[in-house]
Amino acid sequence: MSNKKYIVDGDGLPQWSNPISHAVVVNNMCFVSGQLAVNLDGNYNQGTVQEETKLAFSNFFAALTNANFAKEDVVFIDIAFDDLEDLPVVNAIFMKLFPEKKRPARTIYQAEALPFGGKIKITGTAIKDLST
């Protein structure tokens, strides 16, 4: 079996100035790089933790969409905060995005510093079910 691997880029994704890919697809798996509250022009959008979380998730889902994956394919989310006291706000958004019994595995942790002085960074993995 040969591995199919490609870099995800495209419309609806921030224009990075850093040398990273938004996501990489290998066969039926999509690995999404850490998404921040960055606008499409690549500028950091400083705001409340709620605003930054919504924009970071929007960027995360845009990377999935460009890779032809869906929210339902997400199996793992990694969330880094600059302040764990923001967890209740992020949990409320997370629970709306991922209904009960459809939530991916998740890790959370506090980071000393995030790029651009951001409040949150979201990374994740999606796997397509090839049996359907």
C-alpha cells in the first residue's frame, strides 16, 4: 500500500508568514497544525478568550474543509491556553461545537507563552472512516 501524503492549503485559511503547513493529510488522517486567532491576512486578532477561541476553531475547521474532512472526523483536539482560568469559556464553546457522544479525545494545558501573545492554540487530528 502506498501512502498518499499532501499539504493542505487553500481558500479560507490565514496566510502564514511562518514556515508551517495548516495541515498535512496522510491517507485517511488529517493532522491540523496549531491554529490561532489569526485573520485571513495573517494578522493576529487580539480579543477576548471567547473571540480568540471562536476564530481559532474557525481556522481549524477551515483547514479540515480544505483537506476534505468534516468536523465529525475529528478524533483528537489539543488545546493550549495562556491561562487555565479561561477553561469554562472554552468548554462552553467546545460543547456547542462537539455534541455529547460525538466529542473527540482532548488534552488541555497552560502554556507559558503562545505565538503573537495569543490566549489559545488549537491542534488536532481527524480520521476518515473508509469503510462507509
